[in-house]
Amino acid sequence: MLKLTNIRKTYTVGDLTVDALRGISLEFRDNEFVSILGPSGCGKTTTLNIIGGLDRYTSGDLIINGRSTKEYTDSDWDTYRNHSVGFVFQSYNLIPHQSILANVELALTLSGVSKAERRRRAQEALAQVGLTDHMHKRPNQLSGGQMQRVAIARALINNPDILLADEPTGALDSETSVQVMDLLREVAKDRLVIMVTHNPELAQAYSTRIIQLKDGEVIADSDPYESQSDTPTLTGKQAKAGKKTSMSFPTALSLSLNNLMTKKGRTFLTAFAGSIGIIGIALILSLSSGINTYITKVQQDTLTSYPITIEAESVDMTSMLTSFMGMDASEEAGEPREDDRVYVSNVMYDMMDSMMNAETVTNNLKAFKEYLEEGGGGITDLAQVYYGYDFQFDIYNKDPDGKVVKSDVMSAMETAMGSLYGGDYTAYFDSMGSMYESFDVWQELLPGEDGELIAPQVKDQYELLYGQWPQKENEVILFVDGNNQISDLMLYALGLVSVDEMNETLAAIQDGESVEVEDQSWSYEDLCKTQFKLLLPYERYQYDANTDTYTDLSATQTGLDMLYNSSQTGIELNVVGVARSDSSGMMSGSLGYTHALTEYAIEATSQSDLVKDQLANPDTDVISNLPFRQEGDVEPTDEEKAQAIGEYLLTLDPQAQAEAYVDGVSQPSQQYVDDTVSAQMANITREDIEKMISQEYAAQMGVDAATLDEYIAGMSDEELFAQVEEAMAQQIREQYTAGVKAQLSALPAAQLSAMLTQAVNQGPSDQGLTLEQFVYLYDHYMPPTHSDSTYQENLDLMGYVDLDSPSSISIYADTFKEKDEIADLITAYNQQVAEEDQINYTDYVALLMSSITDIISGVSYLLIGFVSISLVVSSIMIGIITYISVLERTKEIGILRAVGASKKDVSRVFNAETLIVGLGAGVLGIVVTVLLNIPINAAIHAATGLVDLTAALPPVGGAILVAISAILTILAGLIPARLAAKKDPVEALRSE
């Protein structure tokens, strides 16, 4: 079974060589109780360690079950120790942080026995040694004899063939020694027990064979044994047998966790020390996350308010904005200049030149929309695309006086300006519309993706104060600013103030009167009771079967009232909520409606009879029932006009003919006017004109004479005489007309009608009506033969929109990076289409915030630098702490190796310990970081005033940091774990 052949063991320390064993040859029976006696240093323990596979012989051979161990690998020795050998040490060598039961189970764990099976066998083994009541205690809670019995139970748990006992009674009293020896003698009945002892009495009393050693040699053997078998000794691969041992990772975790829990204070401090680096990293990550979140919000808010907007027709403002910001000048600054001189940067010239020469850009949005709907080269993957249509929303409500008014600030201002100064200001406000965009009352809410009525960006930028967000096409929401205010201009649009009140207020301000402003407020509920009505453009027109034309009912207040109160026209709009904007709100209007309302309006308009009629008759204005002018149409000559108007006048009744004749014949010829002006101006000098104007016009205009004289003095002769001649010509026409009408006023209508008939029959002449007078009558009396509108203008007037041809396309990106990528994709699109189909737009965000990317990058690089330093420091510290743990657990390493643990198993134990410490450090660091973020955020908010800038550790980031902490500690502990695995088990068992 077990045979030692000429075993030698030599220790070399420096230049000193010591022969511990000098050619020992022994053979043992399968079951006997062998005691090895001898003085200290004779080689007893060395022999035992070689037999047990803890130490290696220098020469000779150890034959186990007929197999040579010369070519045993480390794995083979581990398997041998675990399955074939059990150790009982003088100092017990129990793992102090494990329970008695766990100590006994350890060898079975390495054998791969299931948990339930090893628990049962361990309990049985402890019962055999009389320790059933102590199995859950720790080793330090037992007496020496009890601990030695635990060691015996552990040695027998795997049912080994050989039990090796090194001074098993050396630390016990006599009574306990007898108990242990009785136990060993019982064990020796069915297996080989080899005991090293200094006590010859015990050896004589219990052993069946006594071997005496001296100076590394056998000097006596009471019952030598030599087998008679001729079985050859196996070597090489034939020597490998038995199931390999392997410690599972959960077992390694259990060993390490129990060890750490015996030193809770130190473990906590170690974890805390390791967490310092994690805390630093987590705080930086929190701040970085907060900054990135804030920057992302700023980016989203900015890009939501200023998306990439491509209009069908727009003015290119890029060059003007570039000049205004001085970008061109900054580029010129790169030119070499002399140091002793100051130069001029042409900012004003460039800006004015850009303004005066800004060109109108036309984009083929129909083709670009088709491109986007086919994928847009990736644009639709990067951003949300919104198509805008130039649809006229005519929304009305009633003011406090019950008058139906248009819910539009611009309309109110046009009415007020006309009331104050006279005239029609519609054209003025249309031309200056971009300057008054902030006065918009109604604005469409940005729709979301996948059919969402409202995009998440809108809800993120606004706090819902009351009610709900619109969920239907006829629901709208009211927006207030951060102070819960709405502009006083919006009161008119909301029907809270009448137009008369607005006019009175503006008139008082113009007259310099003091106007008392009332502090007014309304409840959310009252504002949500406000109702509006959307009248679609085509609904204003009513068909007249008699004339086969359409009449605009909204042109009169009575007609507008009828349309507003009719249940057959329009759609009622209800305010369903109130929302408050933050500083970066994307909505410029006070009332928001959904894209569903736009879709409804466009669809209803396209299905209306009026629009269908116009689409079916592209050459005819169906409203006036007149043909549109065509490109080939020629303006009639004066003679043709005279012929046409003459024929028309003959169809009128006598009274109308009389009025037309008086109006025509009272118009002076241009020749008469010119001759009269020349005659009157012949003897007039500049001094006469200045004197006349100063005396007559100063009083009429309400201007001081000196001021007027100063103004006239600044005019040239040509300018002054031209103005006087123009005024004189107008006066001559008025006098001539008045004189002729006075002469003809006494004639009856019938006579005047007859005079008209004679003049028409005679044709243009000086005796009747001149050619100029016929042309005048044509221009003022001839019914139109063609529509003054165009086909497209009519469709626009009716509100018809072609969904395939949007008026604008807005592209909403979330980040500047995505916006830049989209700009590159648009450039790529332009390179593959014809020049007339290329897309041009003004990128305001790129012009105004071109440096933000550099700032973000700089901050990110700085934070990465801090993180790297923290990681390095943390890793070095964890490695040192793990190495200290290796030194403290050296004896445990020896015990593990003695019961069959491999070098990998030992490494696994310390890797498990570093993993636990790393996880603990990571979790502790995250908890501390979360707590520290509370005062840090308070300080940030107090210092910056930016409530949106909040340091917060992302959950995913926290989990990653815990994982990084665990990985780093494992990496840092690899070297100490490797050192632990390489420790000599014999030396490890001797350490304390």
C-alpha cells in the first residue's frame, strides 16, 4: 500500500546543506498503528510530511498503491491529500473563524460532495468523537482535547486510507491523551495510522509497530513489513488516478466572509479606506452627471426653441448675423498687422451690406419631404421631424361687451392703430410680422412620436398647474410665465378686455394722460371656462345662386356674428389646462393647440365644396366667377378701352349715365394741368415759395414757423419746386373738377344722359369726351373682366393646403452633436440633387453657440483625469491591504493545503476576500456619495442659483462603480493571492 524507497531529504540554506533524511526505506501494511519515535530533529515530522504529500523528497521514491509519485503534479498531490490522507496536528490547526462543523466539512467541500451529504457526514463524524453538542461552536470555545477530536473527525471525514498524527497528545493532559489514543487505536483497526510522538509509553501501549529514527535514518523497526507482490511500479500518466479536487467559489466566499466577520471593525475600516477612491470617483461622476444633465437640458431647450428650420421661402440671415457677431472681423484679424498702428474692422459696413443685400432663398420642400419620408439618409433616426403648413387659423371669441372679435393681438393692434391715426395698418403689420412674433396668441404644440399629441420636450419645459394637457382636437391649454402672468395684450385675445377699452387706454397714453393700471387676476377655473371658435377660411363664403359668386360674410359684423353663432360652422375650442413655463419654454404663444386640430382643419378644408370647385376650375376664380389672367393676356389700348367703356355705359340707366358723364367730363387733361402749372410757376422764386409756405402752412400744420423754415432751407431747389408743382397740379385738378360739376349741376339727368349717348356715338373728341376721359371712365366704371387674384392666391385664401408641400420643416435634435450630424447629412443631400433643389437655411444655434462643444469637452477631459488618479490610488491601497491579509492567514493556507486544497483554491480564497472587500467598498462608497450629494447640491444651488444643476449619481453609474471596485480589488489582489498560493504548506503550518 505505502512504500518508501531510499527516501532522502536535503535542505539548503545559503551555503549550508542539511540532510534531514538519509535513505529511509519503509513499507506499511494496509491497517496498522505505527508509532515513529526519536529525538528532536531526527526527521520524524519530515517523514510524516513526505508521506502526507506536504513536503517533497529530494531523491528516492514514494510508492502509493503500487504507483510511483516521482512524476506527480501539484494536482495529483492535492487529490492524494484530499482522498487518501488525513492529518491530525499537535496544535490542532483548526480554522478559527469557521465553526466546528464547517472545519470538518472542509475536506468534503474540496471533494465536490453536495451540501446536504457533507453536512450529514460531518455530523456523523463529530458524533463518533463525542462532539454532537458542540458542532456549531468556534474552535476557541473548545478545550484542547475537544479540538484534537475535531481534528481527528476532520481527518476521517473523507474516509482516508492513511491517518497521519503529528504529536497528537503533545499539548494534552494525561487523561485527555488517553482518550485521544483510544480513538486513534479504534481508527487503526481498518486503516493505516502513522503517529509521531515523543512518548514511548503511549507508543508501547497503543502501537502495533514502533519505528525509531536517529539522524535521519531508521535505527529500529519492531515489526518490519515487506510485501511479496510482483506488481510492477507504475509511472508517468499511469500514476494519475482519482477525482481532482476543486474548491467552489461559494466555498471560497464563505471562508473569506467568515474570516472578515471575525474582524468586523478592521473589515469596515478596510472597506472604508478602499471606498475613499470610489467616493471620489462617485462624487466626480455625480457632478459630471449633473453637469451633463444640465447641459443636455440646455441643449434640448435651446434646440427645441431653435430647431433647424427650413422654410419654403425665407431671407438668408446668415451673413448678417455673422457680421453682427463680428465673426468676419475676427477672421480678418489673422492677417499680419504693424504693431504701432490701429486698424478698422468693417463690422458696420459688412452688417449693413448684408442687411441691404440679403437674398430671398427658395427651397423645394416637397422633394425634401419625400427624401425624409424615405429615411432621410439617417436624419429621421437622429431627430424628430415636424412639418409646418401655412394654414390661416381664424379663431374668434366674445369680448366683455358681447362683440365677436378675432382672438389675435395683431388684429387688435391694427384696429387700435387705425382708430388712433386713421388708415389701414394691415400691410404694415404683415410686413413687420417677424418683429411681432412674441405677440402670437395661438401656437401649435410640438407633437411627439408614434402618434403622441404632445412631445415630451414640451411637458418637460412646462409645469401643469391645473387641469390636463390637451387630448383632443378641440382642446387647448393656456400658458403663463414663471410668475403666473400673461401679457396685458393677451387680455384682448382671451376676451377679457374689449377693443374699446384698449383704444381708450392707448388714446389716453398718446395724450399724455396718466393711466391707472389695475392689478387683475383670475382663477384657473375661470380661465378654463373661456371658449373660442375656429372658423375655417372657406366657411366665411356663402354661395349666391343668382350671381353664381361667393360672398365673404365675415366682412360685416352682422355676417361674422351669424357665422360665430351658427352650429353649422366652425369648431368650438375649450381651455382644459393651465401650464407654467420655465425660463427656456419653447412656446412663444399663450394658447397651445395640438397637431390634431391642424389635421382636422386641413382635412375639412380639402373636402369643402368651395375648395373642390376651385380645384376643378383652375382657370376661373370661383369666388367672383371671373377668369384668372393668363400669361398671354394683353392689356387693351386706350382706343379699345374707349370702345369697351362706351358700349358698357350705353347699358346703364339714365341716372347712372348722368353721373358717369359728369364725372368723366370734369376730369382735366394732363396737357391743361401742365400748361396751367407752368404759367403759374413762371414768375415764382424760391423766396416767394418759402414766404408762402411759412405764412400759410405753419398755422395749418401746427408747427412753429422757424422750425418749418429750417426744414425748407435744407431742401434743394429741385426738391422744393417739385413738391410745389405737385401740390399745385393737384389743386388745379380739384378746382377744374369743381367748376365743371358746378356748371352741369343745374342740368337734368335726362339731358346729361343724352349728352353721354351723343359723346359715345361720336367717339373721343374735344367736343364731347376726350380719349383721356374715356380711359378714366374705363378705369373707374368698367366692371372687371378678369379676377384680380390668382389661382394659388385663391387656394391660400380658402385655406387649402397641400400636405405634400409643407411651408416649413423643423428638425428637432436633442444634442449639438446630433444637430451637427444632421447638418452634415443635409450637406450630403445637397451634393446629390440639382442646384434648384438644394436646401438652404440659417443655423442660428451654430452661429450663437459655436463654442459650447469645446467647453463640454474640456470639462469632460478634466473629470477623466481626476477619475484616473483616484483609480490608481485605490488599486495600490487594496493590493497592500490584501497582502497584509495573506500574511495574517498563512496558517490557514497551510491547513487548506493539508486537506487537499490546490494552489488555485488558495488563490480563489483570497480573490474571494478581495471581491468581498471590493464590493463592500463600492457599496459603502455609493451610500456615502448619495449622502454627501445632499449638502453638495445645497451648496451648488446657493452658489449658482441654478436649480436644474443637481449632482446626482446615476443608478447605472453606481452599479458600474461597484462592479469596477470589485474588479479593481480582484486585480489588485492577484499578486498577493498568487504569493499565498506559492507558500510552502509545511512552513505555513508552522507559522502563528
